[in-house]
Amino acid sequence: MPKTHLAQILGDVYLLRVDDEETRYFEALWEIGNKGITYNSYLLMSDDAVVLLDTWKKTYADEFLENLRELVDVRDVTHIILHHMEPDHSGSLRKVLEENGFRAEVLGHQLSKNMVRSFYGVNGKFRAVRDGERLSLGGLTLEFIHTPWLHWPETIMTYLGDRGVLFSGDAFGGFSIPSAIFDEDRIVPGYLTFVKEYISTVIGNYRQYITKNINKLMERNLDVKMIAPAHGLVWKNDPKAVIDFYLKVAEGVPEKGKVLVIYASMYGACDAAAGIVIRELERNRKKPIVYGFTDSERPPISGLMGDAADAESMVIITPTYESDVFPLISYITDMISRKIPGNKPILILSSYGWAGVAGKRLAERFEIAKFPVVDVVEFHGRPDEDSEKRIIESTRKLVSYV
Amino acid sequence: MPKTHLAQILGDVYLLRVDDEETRYFEALWEIGNKGITYNSYLLMSDDAVVLLDTWKKTYADEFLENLRELVDVRDVTHIILHHMEPDHSGSLRKVLEENGFRAEVLGHQLSKNMVRSFYGVNGKFRAVRDGERLSLGGLTLEFIHTPWLHWPETIMTYLGDRGVLFSGDAFGGFSIPSAIFDEDRIVPGYLTFVKEYISTVIGNYRQYITKNINKLMERNLDVKMIAPAHGLVWKNDPKAVIDFYLKVAEGVPEKGKVLVIYASMYGACDAAAGIVIRELERNRKKPIVYGFTDSERPPISGLMGDAADAESMVIITPTYESDVFPLISYITDMISRKIPGNKPILILSSYGWAGVAGKRLAERFEIAKFPVVDVVEFHGRPDEDSEKRIIESTRKLVSYV
């Protein structure tokens, strides 16, 4: 049985949260391991209306209904708002509507209408809400804001005007299962690491929309007192903190001195090169964070992406594999190119047995993705004295570039 | 301590084998898990010469020397033959030469000369051997055969003429740690699965050279009585069996009825499509082998490649991810395109939320790699009744294509 939480987070606003400790690969892709993730749904109760905002992943539909029943007769739910259609939030919709007798009106962006049908076979009442539209429901004033690509195109947020609560969907959420509901000082710093990881993996490709949509929210002069996202902590003590943090990650603001060193090593040659780079970085008072893919280690690419987001610069070291970049490094390069801001200079090293081609190809790919490539050093087999010198020089070049 | 084996496999021919149970990712890539792999070195002793053929991975250099010392004073080794330079076999070279006092002559393809220096800093006596060259050493007649791209360009084999032993390097080897030294009937069938996996992953990209080099060996009319590869079983009962098996895998000869179904599923839509395909395949008396990448499962791509090699056809099911093919499916497509013969018809299915683009892109990639794409079915969200019909029809199309 998953752990669930039911909490009154404000007068007539309830949080329903489930702690998903089962998902090992979020979106079947990101290795969240045993960190887990939460799905947050919210319920608003007024005199005339019972408004449900999002649900839980389908796996937890039964538990969702059990929790919902503790707050309300499910037949009394009058409105269900879908902030976006991704099934980790919309997955229990059908079961809720079945118990509800399909009485509730489903609200969402007009693009969600077809998806409600094709994802869940639901052909019921659907109301498309427009950007900026307000809806008064028995003393509650809801304002809908279209925030496209956070992280699906049809994403909306709901602002509960009277209370200053912004229900933000995926935005302002993070991985992990925080030990509290709210943004308590003692847990925020640790949790932000998982927020960073979530942004760089799940939303990274749409990072310019983080900035755009936050600007859009700002322009409305909303008096946001609480941010209630669909994953992780609810921000009531310092909602501005998570907005600023999202902006910072979206823009790739670097942590001073942090250098991400990514290498794969089939038989130790690239491992040796990584050692040379790391020692030289430390000599220059840099803080290398190292991800090594070897015959015994395969670190999570999810964590690597989080560390790429606020790195000051990166070193990528690849073996030559079948006259090309090593496949795992190629995969990681694809992920970084899509999801990480290109304001990080990159040093590329590669080991070859036959011909130095992998380093140049990798450089081209990063250049196309608008990352400045500071240098490319290719060496035959294990780095010999001369290669070591070239690696040290190029590391210094990277250090002085920043 | 790793398990090691020292065996006299013929009058003056010894096997030195180590069972590597530590490597989880062979070449830092292939998930051999706890199957393991062996490194086989051989020693020939004659009146005037002590000939070492290959060594072990560097990790086991100390154990290698311990075993070698049981057979011979290491200072007495006169020749070291390197069949190819990949460090899982050449890795202990330096330590052996140090204990040997650099007396032994190192023999290999002339392309190996520079690599011996740049991989191990060894600048000693090196003799480049030519294709077809014979060498008589105190009653032993060695014949060297250049077998390029099995699996490095400088690969040679050594044929011990008097005894009919072919020392074949990587070729005719396989993954896993067989419970015996020789090709005993009771273990061969199970072991061949790991041979297939080894071929499709490590040598797959060079599969045309398997056929070419076997033809070359055949043309020489060698009287091969025993095949002694650098990994896995020594073939003395039926050496022809492993030659035929290598040819079969290289050519992708299908197992009748075997259909490989590969899918990724972020939230269950592609999972549902896989279910429809699998039921229809079974209705048609096909044998689906399924690899599903989900939020809880990530099966080994190494095993998948083995199953691709002798599949009769394949079904690939991908979610749409950021307007493209799902990254893991993209990675797998790259591996299959490079390493698996294109004689397998493919059915492609894809689920989309916004627009059907992933299926078409995947089809293009397989077509470029010369795989016949039988059909592409794209469906919105979870397959509805109509999509189910289209999936069933296309599955029948695949079945009747074969």
C-alpha cells in the first residue's frame, strides 16, 4: 500500500498526495531509483461547488478514491480541472467519473477535449477554458492561465484569487518524496536538488517556456501566497523561492566552480584521462562532479542532467566505438543538447585505437547545439606523457574560459 | 578472488582461463549482469620455445602471473602472440613482460606495433607477422592468418598445424562462464544463447567479416580439430558446430515463428498496444519474445540484441516523446540498425498525444538500414476500438509477410 496524505492546506483547500515509491523510471526514462515522486491532487469546497484539481496516476486510482471519499461524497464533485493531460495526473479520471456518475463537468484547455476521449474513453461534459477566463463558483473565484509547454502544450494553471493560491501543475514541482507537505526550511535545500533534476529532465526541452510563462504570470500581478504544484512540496512559506529557482535552472545559472566531468571507459584509457582532468581541476580550485560509465558502474543519467543544469562548464570524455562516439556518450549528448542551456563551455577528450574521429564528431554535435567547445584532445590508447600535457593544457583553457 | 582454471587441453597446449564475475557491463556497454565472461589465454611448450597466446584483462594480471608461474618460469617465455589488441586480452602484457625481463618477442599484426606502445608503454621486440606466414618453433608449426574486423582490424588467428588447433581470438567465443572447459553436449545448447548475444553485440557491426573470414579459413583447407577462442568454451568435440553457428547468426538465420516485440510505455498506452499485438501473434501460432521498457522495468539491451539476431520479424512500439521517437527506442534502433542483419520485416506502432510523427521517423530509420517496414500504425493516446482493429490487421500483415 502506498503512503497517502490528506491535508487541509487552507480553509477550504485540501491536498490529496500519494507517495509513489514504486516507479523506478519516471516517464519510463529517468532513473529516480528509490527517491520516488509524489502526485498531488487538490480539492476546493464551497457552498455550491466541489472542485477537484487533477488526480493521481492510474496505478493509485483506488487509493485516490478512498482518500477522496474521506472528504466528500464523490457524487458531489461538480468540477474536475485538468491542468494538463499527462497521465500521472489525469490517470484516475475515468474511475472518479464512474463513481461520480459522470455528473461533474471536466474543465481544461480546449486541446484537452479530444485527449480526454482518446486517453480515457470519456465523452462527457467538457468545458474548454480560455486563457484569462474567470469562473465564480459559490464564493470561489478561479482564474485560468494558459501556460503552454509546462510541460505539455495544453497546460493551464488555476489561480484561486480570494486565497492567493496558484495551482501550477508540473511547474514548480520536483522529484522525491519530501518528508513534509510544506516548504519547511529544514527540507527545502535538499529538496531543491530534486527540483533541479526534475526540471532538467522532464521540462528541460521547454525551458524557454519556463521563463516566458513566469513572465506572463508576473505581468498579471497575481498576489501569489501559496504555490500548489502537482509534484512535491506545497510552497506557502516562501513561494517566490521556487519561482526564482525555476528561473535559475531554466537559464542554467551556474554554481561557481562546479565542473561536470562525464566519461565512459571501456578499458581504463578514458578513466585515466578523467583522472588527469580531475586533478588539474582541483589544482585550479574547481569542484569536479564526476559521472563515469565503466564495466562496473552506470550512474543515473537523471542525476547527471540535474548536475549539468547548474554546472559552470563540462568535460566529456568518450572512447572511440566503431569509428564513432561511444553509444552511451552519444545518448547523453543528445539529452544534454536538448535539455540543458548552452551557456556552458565544453572540453572534449577522446581515446582512439585507430583514428581520432569521435572527439571531432562530438564537438560538431555540441556546436550545433550552441555550446562553446573550448578544445578537443584526441589521444591514442592510454594518455602518454605528451597527451597528458595536452589534456592539462586544455583543462587550463577550460578553466580560464569561464 | 576470481575463479581460475589451468588445463592441459592437448599434449603441449595449456589453457589459462579466468572467470570474470565482476564485469557488469562488457565494454562498459553490454549488460552481462551476473552471467559473466571468461578470458582465455593459451600456452604452447616445445623444446626451444614457450609461446604465450594472449593474456587476461588487466584487473586479473596478478592472478594471470600466478597461474602462468605454475606452468613455467615467466622468464622463459620466448614469444607472446597478440591476436588483437583489445585490452580484455592484451591487458596483462606489460606485467608479463616485466616479470619476463622483456626477453620475449611480441608477435602480432603490424598494425598492433604502435598500439602495444601507446596502450602499454612497451617499446620492446615486436615482430609483425604477415597473413599466411609460418613460423617453426622447436617442433611447433604456427601459421598466422589475418582475419580483419573480428573484431578489430588488426585481428589475427594462429593455427597450430601439427595439432590442428585454431586459436581464434574473439571469434567463436561467447559471453557467460561455462561450467566446463570443453564443448560438452549437456552445456552447449544453453551456452549458444550467450554466443549469439556476444556476436550480436560485440561483433555484430562487422558481421559480414564473419562470413568473409570463415570463407578465407575454409579456402586454406585447414584441418581444424579444435577451436580455442579467447572467451568461453574450447571446441574439441565438434568445432564445426561453432563455425556453423557463427555463420548462422552473422546471416541472421531466423528461428521459425520467433517475433521480437520491443516496446516502451510511459503510461500504459504502448503497453496496451503490445498486448494486442502479442495476442494476435499467439493466435497465429507465432512465438512473441517481449522486451518492455516501462516505469518499473528496463530489460538488458544485450539480451534484446541476442534475440533480435534470430528473430523472424520484429514489432517496435514507441511513445512519441518531444515530437520524436522515445529516446530508449531511438537508442535501440541505432544498435539494431548497426548490428543486426536487415532480413527481418518490421512492424512499427506509435502512440501520440499531439501528432503522429514518431512512427514515421522510426520507419525511415529502419528503411535506411535496409529493413523492410511492413506497416506503420500511429494511434492517439490508448488504442481505441478502431486503432485496435488497425493494429490487428497490421500484425496479420507482418505474419503473412514472412
